[in-house]
Amino acid sequence: MDNGRIYELPITDFFGRILYSTDEVCCLGNYYYRINDAAEFLEFLRFLCQHENNAEPILRTLGAEPAI
């Protein structure tokens, strides 16, 4: 029984903020984000991918794998 306590999780979101057990969290690869931050998360991904040479490592971080 948690007695209404909020617990800190051992992970942070893409902003580096601590995630809590009461947060509604989504995950894309190794990146976590709160549902309310979805638009900011997409902007973060766009920022990371602005340079073509960053695309491959970012996609690998997100879990991309060769199809064959």
C-alpha cells in the first residue's frame, strides 16, 4: 500500500527532469517524456535531427535496426 505517497522513479525525461510514479509517461527508444510534453518532445527530436550526420546515431538511439 502506498498511503498516497508519490515515488521518484530512477529515470528522467528528455529535459532531465525526474519522473514520478504519478506522471503519465511515454517512451520512444531511450527517451522518456510526459504526455503533456509531447509537442516539446517532437521539437527536441527535430532539433537533434537538423544535421544529416546526426540522423543515423539518433535513429539507433530510438531503436532503429537494419531490416535485413
